[in-house]
Amino acid sequence: MKKWLGWFANSTEKGCYYELQAEQFLIRQGLTPVARNFRCRFGEIDLIMKLGETIVFVEVKYRAEKQFGGAIHSLTPQKMQRIRRTIAFYCQSNHLSQRALRIDFVAIDGEQEFHWIKNIY
């Protein structure tokens, strides 16, 4: 049975919508967009932003409800490992080995409850 996704056509469309919401939230916090949905054989980075000279890699998770801890509890060790490998590939491909880097997490619960966790790893 298909899960109803509200006015979104599919889960990919829903993910793109909330990633855009997170990007707009981060722009209001002073970050500058660099890339969105970077993909390679290791995984995907939802958002790549810049704050000063620091490159900020952002994982975005949305949950409609806070059951089981909400979006903030959805980041698993396996997902973090994929994110780190993807970041390493991105940095190598873009000659960023000497740049300051950090990984942030934006959890969105409900319609607009944002939780921005900086430097999660």
C-alpha cells in the first residue's frame, strides 16, 4: 500500500522540497550555497554550503511526526560513514584537502520546526 505524501507526487519531490527549505534556512543564518544533491558512488550530500572559508556539508532529514525521536534521531552510524566517504571523494575531486570543513545536520520535524546541529563530526 502506498503511503500518502500530502500534495507531493512522491518521496523524492518531498525530499527536494525540504532540502530547499533547509537551504533557505541556512542562507538566513549567513551561509552561502555551493551545491545541492552531490552524488557519487559512495553516496549523496544533500547540501554543500560555505561559511567564510569553511565548507559546510549538510545532511537534511524531515519527519512529519516526532515518533521514535523524530528527524534528529534518523542519522545512523552507517549513514555517517557514507557521508564521510562522499565528502572525501568531493574534496579530492575539487582539490579541497587544505580547506576547513565541517558536517552539519538539519532536522525538520512537522512543518517548520528546524533543528540545526553544527559540526556533528
